[in-house]
Amino acid sequence: MFKKILVANRGEIAIRIIRACKEMNIKTVAVYSEADRESLHVHYADESICIGAPAPNKSYLDIKSIISAALVTGADAIHPGYGFLSENSKLVDICNMHGIKFIGPKKEHIERMGDKSEARKTMIEAGVPVVPGSEEATNEFEKAFEVAESIGYPVIIKASSGGGGRGMRIVHNSEEFKDSFNTAKTESKNAFGDDSMYVEKFIERPRHIEYQILADEYGNIVHLGDRDCSMQRRNQKMIEESPSSVVSDELREKMGASAIKAAKAVNYVNAGTVEFLLDEDGKYYFIEMNTRVQVEHPVTEMVTRVDIIKKQIEIASGKKLDLRQDDIVLNGHAIECRINAENPEFNFRACPGYIEDLIIPGGNETRVDTFIYSGYTIPSNYDSMIGKLIVWAPNRIEAIEKMKRALEEFWVIGIDNNIEFQISLLENEKFIKDEIYTSFIEKEVLASYFKN
């Protein structure tokens, strides 16, 4: 087992990893930018080291600084969390060169599954259902247009190296295609340094269903059930649940088997997430595999009682997975709401600043993952998410009521936040009936919310 792990991240996920390490008697090193000097993860770790200026490319994205910090402090492993360098194959390479263990998948897994066109090709070969569309990525309009015409509209244009909704456009007819393609291509080039695109059939009103995977170095793979991440705004998840109430036991077994087949197709190791779109007819399609821990991993932990971060660390240390598929039982229902420092009434404008006071909700089966505290100043350099509120209950309706109660107890005074907006989502009749889909918030919530 590792003696010391450097956490190459910040915020709530850094604290989450540090807590798991402490419970495993592993020393931790926190890295921080100058803007994060007073962040909670810096105080929770056994050691901390400043790695640069506030800008991410001069700190949390600076591989040289992170490796230097690991070498100086004697860390024998690095946990990247999510975002930043978590899916950077170059970091894995350099870790290997210096004898530092990267707590995550191998370089080839990140590269193969990070390239959406390559991942798609791999899934087709493995017999995992994929959305009809491009066989390979292209930056040529004529080739992309030919695919769109052959599969029929509406289609979605996606950046091959994309994520977070960037480099993505929905096109409803041939007249719109050229402008949308060029815009998405430019956006992708600016965001990812890659303007290769691919085209897929756009699935109307889909659900976003994902499967958590754990795989060890000895070929043992299990999935920890499904998460429903359909409540999104601009392709950014807002509310996540486990399990999905629209997935039957039969379908769950079938999708889970496809998720494991996807992981086996690349001999995957460590934690990962296989994501699917589920259409209104119950057909599902692979969309991507995330080769890291997800923001929403706590809902899976709540219904399975499996600590995903600890399993990541154990697998990376060479330990054999001590779970079989029959051991995984989904008990009850869990919901997670992302708490953001933003103002929904001003187009969800980010609102960093000084927290005058903070009241964290409590109660049975109520969990808060956050890095903020009373008197803390949220920096303006990073993502607006300041925490996650997770609840568990025996069923979905009780979980919704518990989440509403917990949100009402959650006070973040001094900055604008989305807590009231999250409550309004939970009170939406269609959400309660679980009649939602990935663009539900834009199409059926925002207009009436702002009207009120």
C-alpha cells in the first residue's frame, strides 16, 4: 500500500480523497495555487505545497510543478481527482518515468477512450450499441455533411476531443449544417486544440444513464449499477440519482453487461464510467467512457455502500478487487444536487466572493461534500461548484422530500447560489413523476422559473 499520496486537485474532490487516505492510514500532500492558500484541503492534508499562480495552466494544469511537488515531498502516488489533469496521458507517462503511481487507468486507456471517434470504433467492434453516425472523425465539411444526409436529421455535431458541452451543436436541417459545423469546429479548436469532429443521429428527449465500473489488474470487472444524470443545463449535470427509476431490472442487467463489455474491450483498469443515452423506446446507445472518478460518484456509494475512492487506491496499489458482481446490491435511492456559486436569474452568472456565514444541513443519511467555510473567500479562477448535497432514502419520493428539507437547511450567506433553483427543480411536477430528459431544464423549466 502507498505511504504518501499527492492529491493533484482542489476543492471538494481533494478533501474527499484526503479523507479516504486518512481512513486508510496513508499520508497526504495537498497542492494549491496562490488563490487557494486558505482552501480547506490545504489544512486537511498532512503536507501542502504551493505550485503556482491562480490560473489553472500555471498551477493545477502544470505537470512539471505537480511532479516536482511529488518528488520533493516523497509521494509515491498521485490521485488526480476529476477535471484538470485527470485524463491527461502525458501525466501518466511522466509519473511512470519517475516511479510514481498514477491512481487511475493506463495511458492507452485514457488516449483510446478520450478520443470519441476511437472510442466509438472500439465499441462497434466490441458489439456495444452506438448511436448511428460517423465511422471516424473529420474536420472536412463535405465528409461530415455526407454523414448527416445519410443518417437523417436532426443530428448532433460533436468535438472528437470534447467535453462539457463545448464543440457541440444540434442541427435540424441541411441549411443549418455548414454554419453549425464551422462554429463547433472553431470552438473545439480553441478549447481542445483539435478541430476533428464527428456527426451522430440526435436522439430526441433521451435519458442520460451511466454505469460505474471498477476493474483490477487481474481482469476482474464489476459495475456498481446505474446513475441517472438527465437533469442538465447546457450539458452540465445539476441533479444526479441512483438508481434510475426508468430502468427495469432486466434492462439494468443488459446495460450493465454492455458497460462491462466496453471496459473489457480495452482491458480497462481502475474506476471508470460508461455513459449511455436511453431513448423513449428503451433502446440504449454508448456515448463515451470517462476514465476517472465522476463528480456524482457519491450517489453510487450511498446505494451500494462501496467507497469508490478507496477502491481506486487499492486497485492502483496492485490489490485484487474483492467484489464480485453478485455482491453488488442497489439499496434504496440516492439523489445529489450540485451547489454552485451562481445566480440563476442572471443567466447563471458565476458569483465568487466572501462567505459571511454558512449553515450545513445534517440529519440521517444526509451528506455534504464541500470545501467552503464561514469567512472563506471563493476565488474567481475556477469552476462555480462549491459543494454537493447527497441524501439517501428507501425510495425516490422519500429521497426527494429529504433533499428538499436538506436544501432548505443549507445557508450560504454572502454570495449568490443556486439552492433555491434546485428546490424549484425538485418541486417540478414532471420531475416528481420522473418525466425528464437531458434538455428538460432548458425546454420546460427556465421560462416558467424566470416568469415567477
